[in-house]
Amino acid sequence: MIMAIVGGALLPYLMGLVADHTSTAMAYLLPMGCFLVVAAYARGALKKPQRG
């Protein structure tokens, strides 16, 4: 929950900086990277054996 709040506050600012210095298309690589991290975490969580 906290990471969503921090990400929602920082990512638009960082995307704006990247878009100003390069292009809007390059700025969209930032959220893509975030989604890749979440997907990797989910994949790792699914591979662990369930207890119980």
C-alpha cells in the first residue's frame, strides 16, 4: 500500500523529467519497468510451495 502511494507521487514526476529530456515514448519505459518488477515478484510467489 505504501509503495503505491510513493509510486503515484514519484513516478509522474520522473516520467515528466524523462519526457522533457528525451521523448514521451522513453518516459513510458519507467512504468513498464515497474510492471516487470511486479510480474517477477508474482512469478516468484507462485513458484513457492504452499504451506498448510
